[in-house]
Amino acid sequence: MDIMKQTRDALISELKSIHPDLKPISTSIIVVADWVRLKCRYGCPGYGRHLCCPPYAPAPDETRKVLSEYRHALLARFEAEPDRSRLPGHTHHAMWDPVSRMHRAMYDLERRAFLCGCYRAFALGAMPCTLCETCVIEEKLDRNEAISELDALKCRHRDIMRPSMEACGIDVFKTLENAGYSPRVITDYSQKVELFGLLLLD
């Protein structure tokens, strides 16, 4: 057996102590598409209101370049039940707590991989960040204050916060299909949801 594969298998076993539902994939099956950011820009109320979202997240061209430097990754699947007492005009608020747990778990996976010697490990989550009730960017927008690139330094969770896959231009549906999953469109905010994170390894 290849030594690198043995090392990777040991790493995955270690990471499963943090989150058991992990699937190894080749980064060659990750699809990046320019149209994805249009869905953020013209369909999501979170656009421009979270530091992990566009226009602050890496653009598709940058994502393509970064992915070209990796060969292996893990998809992390999370089953999430919406909070029916917070059912909103969109799913972000009803999924607040599960999304927050997913973001923290992805950070924990990245950190453990790093400490195990996978020093290039980098995590991506899903949906707008929920680590704060209101992002510092959203607070500035609500006060009609100008936004600058340096506002990213004011993030209260800079150590944990990571961009979502879709924010970076990753076609999550096609990537999941390539990995053997069967993603589906949620037609009602009260439906159970599967969230996915991506951990780039090496």
C-alpha cells in the first residue's frame, strides 16, 4: 500500500473522531462555475452582509487557482433540522444553530488536520456565517457607513470564520453529484436539510 495513502487513511480516521460523516474525494471533481456567484448576488439576502460571503469571499478565478494546488479533500455531511419557531422568509435564520455547529466543526476539522501535519488544510462551509448574531459588515451597512477591505480585521471570529463553498463559486450540487450524493432542492423552509462542508487537505 502507498505510504501516502496509509498516512491519509490514518488522518481521516483521526478526523472522524470530530465528525464521523466524512467522504474522501479528489479535488478534480470539484466544479467551480461563474454563474454560482450570481445566485448570491441576486438571490440571497446575505449578499454583502457577511464577511464569508461575496463580494468579500474569494472569486471563482481565485478558487480555481487554489483548488489547482490541492489533490485530495474531504466532504463533511451534516444533517440539520430547521428551528420551526424561527421559520423566516429564507432558510438562513431557521438553520441558524445547525449552520453555526457546522462552521465550528469545519474549523475543528481543519485545525486537527493541521496539527496532524497536514499544514495546508483549509475548510469551507455552507451558507452565510452564523457565528455572530449580526456581522460587523451588516452593522456598518445598517449605520450607512462606508465599507473597506480592512473591515475584515474587525471580524469577531477571524480564527474560526471560513467562506462557504458557494460564496467561492463552487457548484455544490454538481460537486456532490460527482461525489456520489443525490442533492435535492428544498421546497419548504421547514424541511430537513443536508449541509456539506469541504476540507482541502493536500
